[in-house]
Amino acid sequence: MRDRAEVVIVGAGIMGLSIAYNLAKNHGLTNVVVLDRTYLCGGASGRNGGGVRAQFSSEGNIRLMQESIRICRDFAREMKINIWFRQGGYLFLVRDEAGRRTLEQSVAVQNGCGLQTRMLSPKEAQHVVPELSLEGVVAASYNGDDGVVFPWPFVWGYAQVAEKLGVEIAPFTDVVGFDTEGSKITAVVTSKGKIKTNRVVNAAGAWSPEVAKLLGVELPNHPHRHEICSTEPLKPWLKPLVADLSNGLYFSQSMRGEIVGGVTNHDVPAGMNMDSSHRFLALYGKALVNTCPILGSVKVLRQWAGCYDLTPDANPIVGEVDDIEGFYQASGFMGHGFMMAPVMGRLIAQYIAEGTELPMFERWNLRRFKEGRLLSEAMIIG
């Protein structure tokens, strides 16, 4: 492993790899090392449903995802790897009047950003997915440009091209400390030796608070286990990803025919935990069959879990911290980091390489929690 780097990125998930790729490709910073305590796809980047959507409630998130979807469209051609990107849309369901108002407000913001999102009646939602049960559904929204990718080749594509550009990726390498001089980082101390550097990106997802603590920085985000499962393959029939904002249910059909989905489970152990539970399967099975009764006899083949990286205001923490020079944050994405990574990697790389001040990074800076400038985002699944 290199003993000196221009930038060290902690976390070889989709966010860290996207930043590394963009630093090398767009800014010529190839002396970059990306560290990870496990293997590629060992964290949330390899444990999610692969959803990619622009249906958010805030203009900033919507505009980011418009560009991220464009990058996803071109990804296979540019990276020479198939990510099975399919734009079948997202169909959101709500089951009370408060949910309807939230959805209407979100759709109005989306339309103002140029999205072709439509509010639907329950009957219109059933035209999109005829197999849906309308019991309890009050309203829906649909955008056909949203989609799903296969997560693993998405990660591998960034990793392969970044390495070809000169980036070093070091899996199974723990960060155990930092050397500093005053408020300046001088080296990252790993389980395999030191790397001298003055710039470090904390892109470790749910592990980010642990990394930050090594520099005396307290992050307010925390991990929360989210489980997911996959069924036996069926003939293709489900085009969009269906999401229910009332209970966090979501499900889509993969290119191989499996139904892949999850649901909110509030009763999970605190801290870093990626075990599977019977409770999740019971909650998911009940919610799924209530929403789509024809799936009642489908067999579940496997179940797994990953951790959302939650912040108090459901928005990420991005940018350089005030107390440590050259310590950049890219965490707290709530389970949306995978879909935002293509565009965020490009913007964070620009921020690091050129010092470009971006309004969204000021809005998402860590200091907002001390200053009481909390943000909001209503379109959260799971």
C-alpha cells in the first residue's frame, strides 16, 4: 500500500469510489487511496435494493437526482459494465389525508423542477400495477423516469475504472487513528501502516461516526438496521418499484424475476447490526400481501440486512468540518447515498480539488446542528 497520497478516502462503498473516480478522471488527482475495513459491496452499497429516483420533497434533492439519473443512463457505456439499469418508474402510495397532502406538495415541487410526476387516484394507480389492492389507498404519485440498478456491478464499475486511472483501493484495511499537527491531518494510521496525507474524506457510511471520533469530531448520525429479502424468480410482470409511505414498504422485480423489497421495522437493536430477523419477515410479508395479494404464495429465497446512516434531519453531512483542516464529510445519506453517489461524487471531488464553494454543501455542513438550522425531507422509504 502507498505510504503517501494526495487524498485518502475512508470507505470503499459507492460514495467513496465515486469520489475517487471523479478526482482521478476530472481533476487529475490519481494519487488517491480508498480504504475499507471489509470487501467491496460489504457495506450498504452491496446490501440495498438499487433504487434510483428523483421523487423527493426538496428542490435540492430533486435536482441532484435528475443529474444522477442521467449519469446512471450513461454508466454502462462509459464504464463498460452492465448495471441492468431499467427505468420502470416509482409508484408511491399513501393511506391517509396527511400523506396525500405531503405527496401533493412534493409533486408540485417536482413539477416545478421539470419532472413529469403525476398525482394518481387509487384507480389510476391500479392502471400502472393492475395487481395492486386498493384497500386503504388514498392517493399515489408516479414518475416513469425513476428506476432500479443492480448494485454490485455499479460499485465494481467505479472501482475498476478508478484503479485503471491510478487510484489504489485497499480492502480489509482498518483505520485505527490519525496523526495531526494542531488542527491539520498529517497521516492516516491503518492496520497495514501509515499513509501520509493532508486530506481525508470520511465516506464510511454508518461507520462514519467511528472514523470521525478518531479525530475528536462528533457526528450526530447513527446506524439503523434495515432488512431486505428476495423471492424465487417469477415471469416479468412488475414494471415500477412500488413504495408505500405509510409503512415504508417497497418492492420491485429484478431482471432475473425476483421480487426484492423491504419494510420499516422500528424494533431493531441499536448500533451496528446486520443480522436478519423473523420479525422483519413477518412485517414485510403482511405488508406485501396486503398491497399485492397475488404474491401471497411466492417463496422467499434469501434475506439480508444493511445499515441506513441516519441524521436528525434526514439530510446528509457533507463538506469540510470547522475544527479539522482537510477533513471532509460524505455521510448521513439516510439510505439514499447509493442513488446520490454518482452526482455527489462528482461535486465532492470538485469541492476537494478546486475548493469550489457549493451552496448545498454549506446547507449540509455539520455546523447546522449546533446552529439549529435543521432541514427536512418527507420522501423517505424504510
